[in-house]
Amino acid sequence: MDAFLDALGAVALIALVLVGLVAGAIAGAVAGRNRLMYLLLGIAGAVALPFILAALGITAVAAGGLLVLLIVAAIGAALVLAIVAAIRRKL
């Protein structure tokens, strides 16, 4: 995990946050409400999934470079936003 954090670097972390912000902004614009919640959830998903995959031993994310990392971040943000949207519909 430490090697992943070293490889990630500050620039990549900022890129992850930006991907999450974009995903959250799109979801907030579509939903039309709770935009701050969608922004925060987008960031959480975008940052969390690469770390979860690294903790599980999937090192292809770090070895794949920044583009692969950003794709995984977008998938993570979309997953978290979809899960929250499904939960909100049931409530």
C-alpha cells in the first residue's frame, strides 16, 4: 500500500479529486438538488476505488499510469453515485 501511495503522488491525487468533482457535478446537475452531496460522493468514490484495488493487491492500476488511474477513478465515482441514487429512490 505504501508503494502505491508513493507512486500515486500529489498530482495524481489532485487529478482523482478533479475526476470526482466532475462526476459529482454531472450527477448534481442531472438530479437538480443536493449538489454538494453529489460533489462529495463523487470525490469519495474517485479517490476510494484506486486505494481499495491497491489494498486488494491489484497493482495494474498503479502500473497502468495516470490514464488508467483516471478511468478507475471515474468508475469509482460512478459506482458510488449510482449506489446512493438507488438508496435514495428506495427511501
